[in-house]
Amino acid sequence: MTITTHTARVTGPVSYRAASGRRVNIPLGPCVIESTEGPLTDIIWGSRGQSCVALPAEEVKAAQDQGHLVLLD
């Protein structure tokens, strides 16, 4: 399994479903994106990488297309 890692920046609303069931936005700022050949992509954020979420690859691509998630490398 190949893992592709990118540094990125959240510049607009990128949401996920929290454990409470509510939609929550990933905070604006730097993040790391890790993807495999599978259907999910991990987005990791926080000053020490303490927060992460696995989103469907289609949602990540849509956020990139809208300019809300910008790859830096």
C-alpha cells in the first residue's frame, strides 16, 4: 500500500461529522493530507498533529476544486 503525503492549508469550510453527529469545520490553517488507493483520505491538523479525520476522497477533491483546501507541495 502506497501512502501519499502532502502539506496543505485549509482556507475555507471543510466539514466532517463529529462524534456528536454534528457537522464541524476543520480549523483554517496548516494541515497534512495522507491518501492511499482506498476511498478515504486523512486530514491531520493541530499544532502537534493531534486532530485528524478520514474523509471520502471525493469530498477532499471537492474542497480542493472550491479552493478551500490548497496543496502546498
